[in-house]
Amino acid sequence: MLEELCSLAKKDALIGISEICGRMKMSRREVLACLKQLTAQGYVKIEEKNICVCLTELGRIRGEECRHRHENFTQLLEYVGVESRIAEEDACRMEHVVSDETVQQICNFVNYGSTFEHALRNTDLRYRYEPREYSFLMGIYYMEKTCPRRLAGEFKNYKEQIRLHVKKEDSYFELFCTAPEEKNCSLVCGPRNRLSKSRRRKRKSPDPNRRF
């Protein structure tokens, strides 16, 4: 309710109880019960014999914080394909339990999602992909692109195309060398392991268990 009061209120303006009832589709009794709780917390003051309310400075600050959280969660959920009505409802629940740091990072992602640098850590890709081999282009190797991730000083030694191996018991990435003399050399990276070097014979896939 505090968010709605913030959106209805202008500076130092009174908000009519009937206006709140119409906006929130609640009965007068339900609205007054909620306002009583907000009054006890110091967020609002009830004026003129339960006809109007006024936000306190604390209520205005807290209400703006809630609106900030709600809008960012709603936009994030809609961004990933959640229907607008469901996104609004879920955002109402999420905004009350998530830390300030999480809210800020979600805000960064919503604002700069196309260039936002992020990484999946300790992730087993068996839970994201069906078992088989996948080929990807690692565009992040191009240093002229916006916000690239510099994996290591030797990133230019490897091709932009990589391979993801997903098996029932394991998953790992395979990077391929660009130098002709290193054509049988690759790097293997599993969900909980650093990159490891593997020499291949007859161009067979590297053994994911032989990492160092």
C-alpha cells in the first residue's frame, strides 16, 4: 500500500480514503486497517476524521524505496518473458525479502543488460542443456567489443569457436588453439575446475577427468 500512496501523493498533499479504495480495489474497512498499521510504523498520518491521509517524510522515503524495488523486479521478470500481470504480482512478493545489493545489481542489469559483465560460477551445465555437444562463438574474445571479459593474457592463442560437452555425469567446455603447431592442443574447463591443458590424439575429445 505504501507504494500506491507514494504514486498518489504530491508533496505535502492529502490523499482521500475513497481515492485509495478505488485505486486498490479495497473496502473502506480494509484500507483503514492497513492505514492503522502504517500509522503505527510512522509512515502516514490520518487526517480529518478518517477522510484523508498524509505521508510522513519517513513514509515518503520508504515508499520510494519500495517503488524502486518493485519496478526493477517487474522489468527483470518481463525481460525474461514473464507475463506482465504475473510479473507485477511476483515483484510484490520479491521486493520485501531481497537485499539492497541484489536490488542494485538487478537495476544495473536492467539498465545495462546488453553490456553488463557477468559470469556463471560453479554451474553444472547439465542442468541447463540436454546431453550432447554444442558449438558456440566466444564473442567475448574480441577486445574491441563493449565491456569484454579478458580471460587471460593468452586468449588470442585460442579460436573464437568453442565446444560444450554435456554428458549425464559431467559437463565441460573445450577451447581450441589457433597456432598450426598446436592443433592437437586444447583447454578443458568443467563446472568446478579451472582451465586445464589437454593433448589430444587422433582428434578425440579430451578426457574430462584428466584435469590439472
